[in-house]
Amino acid sequence: MFRAKKNYNNIIALGFLITSILFNSIFNEFSLSANLNKYFNIQFLLIYFFSFNRFIFFSIIPLFFLGLVNDSITGSPFGMSSCIYILIYKIAVYQNTIKLRSIFKAEWIAFGISIFAAYILIFIIYFFMGNIYDFRVLIYNFLGTFFIYPIGWIFLKYIFLKMETVGNE
């Protein structure tokens, strides 16, 4: 009798994103001096990576609700993270459909374009709300997120390729 293989990659990917959203708020409870979101945004990296590689739980509806959870935890304007997550998702899906997958440099530049669009959206939202936002933090966060993508890409590819080979045995 033939048993269907169970693939938990999609659940684990969603777990990574939920953990990254909750990790910063939990970490800030114990250490007031370190704010990791000041230097890079791991949620943008995870959303782009998993959307680009077509994980099934990464679609508009789960990202919308995860964005609302992130907004309620971080205290940012309600719905802002949802809009940003959906923007990154849409750009990643579009870039995947035009077959940018062949060269890593092209995927990395496309990631840079998508997070640049996300940071422009953040700036526009804060501008229309009349809030003052420190641009240096925004620039450092953009550069940190952009330059950490190759490390995250290697780490995530390694994990999910290992899980596929273990699941196929």
C-alpha cells in the first residue's frame, strides 16, 4: 500500500514568520536596550523568501492577519504591516512569474526593489499621519535587511533542502 508523504514545509515556514513577529516583543520584555528591528527586518526577508518560493500558506489572507497581529504588538498604525506584507508578497509573486529564479543576484536585487517599495510605503503612511519618523533608522534598517538577505537565503535554503531530502527517504 502506498502512503502519501506528509510535507510540513509550509507549516514550518509559517511558524518561522509567526516566531519572528512575536520574538521581538518577547525579547524587548527581557532586554530594554536591544531592539533588533532597528537594524534589520526579518519579517520582510521571510515573507519575500517564502512568497518567492511559493509556499502555500503565504497568501494575502494569512499575511493580512499576521500584519494586524504585528501592528497590535508593535504599536504601529493599524493595518500598516498588513499593507506592507501584501505589497512584498505581490512583488515577490510577480518576480517569480517572470522567472527571476535563475540567478541569485537577480533575486537579491529584486528583493531590494521590493523592500525599497515597502519602505516608501512606510514613509508615505507616516507622512500622511503627520508622525515624525527618523530617516536614519529607516535607511539603516533598509541596508541591514538588504545585506542580511544572502545569509538568510542560504540558511533557509539549507534547512528546507535538508527537510526535503529527509522527507524523500
